[in-house]
Amino acid sequence: MSDSGISVDAKYFVRSFIRFLAKQIDQPNFNEDSRESIEVAIQCLENVYELNDGEAATGGEGSVKKEDDPRNHVDLYELYCNTYVEVSAERKQEAEGLKNEGNRLMKEEKYQEALNTYTKAINLDGTNPVFYCNRAAAYSRLGDYVRAADDCRMALRHDPNYSKAWGRLGLAYSKMNEHKQAVTAYQNAIRLEPDNQDYKNNLSVSQQSLEERSRNPGAAAGGGGANPLANIDFASVINNPDMVQMATRMMSDPAMHNILGQLGGMNNMDALLETGRRLAMQMSSENPELFNNVARQMEQAGINLPRNNPPNPDGNQQPPPPPPSSS
């Protein structure tokens, strides 16, 4: 089996299972033949899944480098026992202590450490929805919204009326531009906490994003409207010889130095936008064909640039189109 056909998650899963088998070798209830069979099974799994020698069982170089990855802290057997077997009061208490430690780390903005600590709490007690919901918050802080959503859904399997899990699920969906699912999640959160203004505000934002997407289906097809610049071929623009020559000429122009020098002390958005319009107008004058090509790509992405528009019938210059509203 080639490496390209094995997912990283599958390798972590097999590593965890091999760690379980390695522990079983030392159990007194196995005879020598059984231990040898377990060792053969470990070697076979390492070969099939193309793991480094001893990495999965002993924490070799590959796993040490990724020690901060929470998947290295998953104990499959403990997870199974804690999910399907009654958890002792001692284990629950130890897991609660780890949860509190994770909360402290979150306040200190040590999100990766908090995530690993919540994972250890889950390994001790996989039946507590709070642990999954808290780990979802850590994943969100680290920008991993897919796993944040997974943990929220796991929390909701244990407690379908956990409003905070619904709220964090809505946040994860909205960050992934899955606004339809976000709306459903926020509605469930509000159903359980009707006076929570944060959920109401977030619901309104997701609903507005859905409305904007329905008015501009092309933006949704190009990536859900998440990044209007995604469809612009910046590489061809930057590597265009005409663009390079124009930029060189502009940067050697004292008038352009004056324009750029004004940016440093600006704290007025209107003044900043005006300077941007002046830059665009000068680019248009330098090379109208090149400018129009870039402007056309940006307009297709929903971003309008000022052009040298003809005057209105009353003799006044047409104002540039307003910038698109943010979603």
C-alpha cells in the first residue's frame, strides 16, 4: 500500500492501537507464544501502514516531533471503556481536574496545551459532554473548525440539550461558511437559551450571509463567498512584464512617493480610501489595458475599482462605485 493511499488520521489510529498491543505484551495472562504473536501483529501493522520502526509503539522520532498533536494522546482502550463502560468516581474526579487545568490554559491563551489537556480528560471520561465542548473551543482558537464541529457534535450526542455546544457548533459552521447549518445550530441554541443575545446576533449574521449568497449565487459557487479574491490570478498579474515596468516607473515617481508617504499618518478611513483611489487612477493612466484586465478580474470577484469614468451630463465626474459590504 502506497503512502499516498494512507490518511494521516488512519496512521494515528493504528499507532494508538499498537500502543495498546505493546502494553498487552507485558500482561501476565499471556504465554510466550501469545506474546510473540502480538509482536508479529505489531510488525505487520507497522509495515502495512508504513510507520517508522518502533514509532507507533515506543514514541520514536516521528511521534516525538508531533508530541503536541492531540491524536498522540488518544488511548483507544480507555476511550472505549469510558464511552461504553461506567466510569468510576475517581476517574471522573481526575478528569474534572484536567478539565479545570485546560480552562486555566485557555485563559492564558495556551490553546494547544489546553487542547491536549482536554484530550486527556476525555481519555479518562469520554461520557462528559463538557470536555468535548471545551476542546471544541480550543480547536476553534487554533483555527481547526472541522474538528471543533466534530467535538460539538460528540458533545450533543451525550447531551442534545447542551446549548453551549449548539452555539459553538454554529460558530464552527459559520467560520467554514456553512451558514445554513450555522443557522440551524444557532436556532437550537436560542431554543434552549432564548435570552442569549450572542446567539441571536450570530444567527442574524449567518442569516444575512445566506441572503447575500442567494442574491449572488456566483459568489457561492466560487467558494461560498468566503474570499472574493480567490478567483483572481495574482500570479499572472505579478509576473506580467508590463506590471513590473509600471510598478518600477511609479515607485521612481516623486509624486507617488508623496502619495505613499501620506499613508503613514492616516487614521481616517475616508482619507485612506481616497489615497487608494488615487493610486488606482494613476495605475489606470500608466497602462489602461493592463489596469482594465486587473479591474475586470476583481469586478468578477465582486470588488469594484475606480476607473477613469466619463463625466455625468451635468459635467461632474462620476463617483467611484462603493466598496462591497462585508459578510
